[in-house]
Amino acid sequence: MLTNYLKIAWRNLLRNKTFSAINILGLSVGMTCCMLLWLYIRSELSFDKHQEAASELFILGQKVSNGGRSSNSGEEESSHISAPYAFALKSEFPEIEQAGRLWVNLIDEKALLQVREPGKRVQSFYENKGYLVDSTFFDLFTYQFTEGSPRSALTDPNSVVLSEQVARKLFGSKPALDQIIRIGGTTGSGEEFKVTGVFRDESARSHIDARFFVPISSGWVGRFLRSGPLDFANNNMFHTYLKLRPGTDPRQLEKKLPAFVEKYARNDLKTFGVDKKLFLVGVPDIHLYNRFQTVITPTNSTTYLYILGSIALFTLLIACVNFMNLSTAQSAKRAAEVGVRKVMGAEQNSLVWQFLGESMLLTFLALAIAVGLVLIFLPIFNQLTSRSLSGLALLEPQIVLAFLALAALTGLVAGSYPAFYLSWFNPARVLKGKISNSLSAIALRRGLVVFQFVVSVGLVLATFVIEEQMDYMRNKSLGFTQDQQVIVPFRSSEARGTYTAFRNEILRNSQVVSAAGTQYYPGIANASDFMLHLPEQTVEQGQSVKTNWVDFEYLQTMGFQLKQGRGFSRQFPGDTNNRMVVNEATLRKFQIPASKALGQKLTFEWQGTAHQFEIVGVVRDFHYEDLHKTIEPYAFMLNSRPDFNYMVVHVNAANMTGVLNFLEGKWKALSPDEPFEYTFLNEDFRKNFQAEARTSRIVTYFTIISILISCLGLFGLAAFAAQQRTKEIGVRKVLGASVGDIVVLLSKDFLKLVVIALVIASPVAWWAMNRWLQSFAYKIAIEWWMFAGAGLLAVGIALLTVSSQSLKAALMNPVKSLRTE
């Protein structure tokens, strides 16, 4: 019986080649989209699940309130916390088995690694993602070592643990263990380190995307930790991880944390006018805990996963709708077969299983094609999503079973209605030729077409809104000059020592307009802030102000717009003595009238000593962070040493390559042992929008795919409608109907359905995209033209799809169509 069903199913597929091809193509494309997005979502959900102690690992979070640290609710969540918390918590609570800190170097984005071999020239490399950690780090996190042992890897203060990629880069195929490297910048302060371990890269499945680790007692941060008493209020720049003992309830431990704050931190918090509430977040939950914008790497939002999951589901449903529509549309052709089978004794259940079997055969053919398409398009999809998804994942037993289940479910969903619809035919009516497409079947087909285009129009509207927001972010005035700004980093103390000479040399080039040093620049993390207050206020009334130390010409080089007073000037030597230039947001925060801004003093208290700063200038507000955040208070102070992390070089050159070659030549003349690096300011700032840009690309491409699948089904239905009305078209043409009349006749019913879909989709899409826009402090308004554009696009595509079949039917010779009457 099964063999017979398969033969009938195969013959039916071959007999209706056009409709079979449409169904298989639509289902295979829909399943490909679903599988690709499922692999991506699975990857996002699997972060840090591989840790051996995953269920016991937590990161310590804090909510800081008072002191103006939050501009919105008065309370801000952060994964950065002061240094003493880690081991104070471990000593206080026996429930905590181990603790450890991780410091991300926000002073230097990259570290200079140098290998010195006797008789050879020094090999120098810049390497990012080098993190400073406590010696307990590998007691907390699971890493597979290929050289050395994780237990003892970080016990020596001058040890370094490398990833396999960095080890091969530095030492080639030779063993890296016990090799000596020099680490420059604030990470290693130019000291030598011995390689004590090499680990396999875990960045694809962990929020810690490390390239190498060094002990936290090294470099600048090591000197900071040893320099003096550490308080529980300031220097919130450490990630603190806790490993709880098995069986410990983290929620019960959280309830004890307020008492811990009172015991250990209250005096420090009161001194600096802030308050803290501590909480725990499971390490496997960090990647999708978007209340922390970044925990070493950017977090993701479950909202994006819901969006992508919905796109995957709806794309597959659209393909299923095509199958159901075309199957019910062809019901009249198979009515006689059903009638004969019922007369010969076939039961309804057997007919249902036969038709479900046909849909299963079709979906498993589509699955085989989809697997091939996934393997072909996976590299492109990886570029689109900035992930490293592997095709080998398709061979994992659970994924194989999941995709087989997906195909079976798709076959059931797609074939259920046609199976039950066809099996219910009355044999007597069928064999008398009285069967036709029922009103209910026609209504269902129309409803399904509306559903398809509701999804497609909604995705088109979402694409318009996302693209407009992205365009707004790319083109919005940020309050400074973005273009032709070259950023040159200084990664070592030796490079910083050449700052003045390098600047003087490059300013001799007429194409270099200006150049100035800075600790930070817009678009990267600004790690420094002061708690400032007016002289007549107490420290409890202080406000957090981002701070930056710059050279004399920095404000002019960046093109900040001076609103009051002046910038720093070499004509005013006193500018080095606690003078500052602030933005407008600082005046608003302290409620300082513009007329009284110049000369206004602001006080910073540190370790019992009050320091006063005088405002000498006010610049217009500018965006130093991405557009998700409102502009907060910002202050510039003069660094006269000079000792800078970056130099901003403003150039005026049509030949950018020539200027860059000139800069590189001057760099190598002064720092021959260090590579020359540069970035462009506008590109660095746009990196803050990578997540949105990635979402935009995904939504755009999958919107196009969903529209194509919808049009594929519409094409099949239009072809079927034209076929069913062949004789009517012939009669109308004989009676004088024009080609245009016939095209309008066959197209108008479908276009009505698309218009209905637009009416339904518009409010739903408006609500969803308005919610998405709420995450931006600076955003576009959803305007009427987006709905009009989406409607015109949907109607135009539908008209083009339907008209191709309508025109073909309208041009047919009426004699041929009437000859069969």
C-alpha cells in the first residue's frame, strides 16, 4: 500500500510539473531561511553554555543611584564594579567557592606584542582583546589548553596565556610554551612575559572573546591596585565573577547583598554621594542580558531573536500557504480520482493519508534541496550576521532530528487542508461532473493570500523604517567634524615619547591641516569621569561628568563649535591649572545659567582633598556615544605632559593614500620597531551601529525572499485562474474585449487582496517598529510615505506577477480556446 501511494504521489508530481516546481522551490527556499535563522538563534542562545560550572557561574552587577549617574530613571545597571568587591564577597559568604576579576583595557584598545630573537630584527604586532585577570580565572572558566596547564598558568605575575591564533602568529609552528614576549602599552608597561599556556579560541561561544590573558597584577592596572587604599565607590572598571558552591540558591544570596553593602561599602558610598545595589546575573545569560549594553563584548537583545524567529516562521508559513493554495485550486482536477477511489472502496482516512503522504514526499524533496542551499549560502550568511556558523552543525544528531521534524511538520501543515478537503468530496456528485471549487475553498485561498501579503507588507514597512533610522544615524550631525579625520594610536610608552616630534614632522605637510593628542575620542568608550559639584553644594549633590585630557589644539582639530568663552590656548599657560571646557549638557545638569558659565567653579573631592576647576569655555553639545543614549555632561581638561593615547590628524587631501604613506614614513623614522596603525573617525563611530546594521541587512534580505515566495504562489494562482477561465476569455475576445480589459479582469481580484493586506499590516507594523525605535534616544518619526511606499511596492510587484499570466491568457488565440468547447 505504501509503495502504491508513493508511486501515485510521484506520478502526480510529474504530471503537474509547473505547480510541483513552484511548491518545491517555495518550500525549499522557506526551509532554507528557517534553517539559517535557526542556526543563528541557536548560536546566540548557546553562549557560555559550555562552561563546566555554567549553572554556578555569575557576574556581579550593580545599580548606581544618586549623584546623577543616570539621566533617566535615577538608577543605572552596570557590569563594571569597584576592585574590592570580589574577594570581600568571597571572604564574607561561604556560599561563594571562588571569585575573580577581569579588566578590559579601555586606555589602549590594542597592546604591542614584541618577540626578540638573537640575531634577528624585533617582530612587532598589535593585538587586541588582551584581558587582565586574577590568577583564579581558569578556576572559574573552562578553556581547552593545547600547551601548559590552566591550574598554574597565571600564578607568575609575568606570565601570559595566548590563544592558538596569537601563538602561531608570534612563533609559527614552534611550541610557544616558555617563550618570552614583551608587552607594551598599559597592558604590560613594556615588561617581558613568559608564555605559560596556549588555549583554543572560545570567542564564538563565549562573551569573553580573548586573544590573550595576563595577570591583573601587571601593567597599569597592577600599579593602580598596589598604589593605595581601594574604596567601594569609585573606579568601577572591573568585571567581577563569582562561582557559587553547588546547591547554592543565587536568589537567596542576593537577599544578603544589601547587608554586605552596609557593612563594607556604606562609608565610601556616603563620602562620594552615591548608592549601590548589587545583583547577580548568570554567566550563560550575559549575552542576551541587554540591560548591560556591553560585557566585554556587546550583548544582544532577545527582541532581535524574536524578530528573526518570526521572520523564519513567517517565511516558512508563506511557503506552506503557497502549497495549500495551489493544492486546493487544483482540487477539481483530482476530484474524479477521489470519486473513483471512493466507489472502489477507499475510506476517507486512507485518502487523507495518501494526500498527506504526497505533501510529505514534496517537503522531504524540498528539505534535501534546502540542506544543499544552506551549505552554499552559509558563508554569505556568516558575513551578513558577523558570526562563524559551521556547516558541520548540520550533522549533529539533534540538528538532524530537528530538521527532519521541521520537514514533517511543514508537510503536515502544508498538506492538512488539501488532504481533508479532497477526501471529503461526494463520489456521486464528482462522477456526475458537478464538483467545482466551493465558496469556502475560494474564501480560504483568498484569506491565505491576504495572510502572505500581510507578512510581506509588514516586512517591507519594517525595512523602510530600519533603513531610514540607519540613514539618520549615518548622516545626523554629531557636533564635530567626522570626515578626513585620521586617528593614529600610541600603543607604548616609547611611542608616546615621540608624540611631539611626530606632530611637528607631520605638520610640515601642507595637506595636514592640524593634529592634536587626546586620551579618548568620540565613538570609543570614555572610561574617565569625575563626580563634580558646585562649591556651595555637598558631595552628595554631585553629578557625574565624563572627562577627557587633551592637547591645546584638540578642540579646533575636532571642529567642536565654541558657544561661549574660549578653548585652550598656548597663550594662556594657566590653562594647565585645573581649567576646563564643558558642553551645554554640563550647564543644564548643574543648572548654571549661560550668562554665568564662564568663571564658574566646579569641585571634585578625592580622598579628603577638594580640587576646584574653572570653566573657561562652553562647546555645543556633541555625540561622544552612539545615538541610543542622550548627550550627557562632558568636560575637557588640558594635558600638558604630553602623554596621549591617540592623535587626531585632520587632513585636506584628495589623495588620501599619499597622506597616509607620508604619515607612515614619519612614524617609522621615529618608531622603527612599532607597526604604523590608523583608523578613520567616521568609521570608528559607525562601529557603534553594527548590531542595527546587521539587523537591517537580515531584515532586508529576508523581506525580499518572503516577497519572492509570496509572488511565486501568486504566479501559480494567477496561472490557474487564467487556465480555469480560458473559454470565458475566448468568448470575451470574440465579443470585442481588448487585451487591457482581459488583464484588468484577471488582475483586479488579486490586487484587492493585496490592498486588504496593506490595511491590516499597516497598524501592526507601525506598533512593532515604534517599539523598536524606543531604544534610540535620537530617532526618526514613522511617516505616511513609508506606508504609501510599502503599499505601492506590494501592489506593483503583485500586478507585475499577475499581469504576466493575465497578459499571456489575453493574447491567446480565441479560436484555440473555444475549439475545445
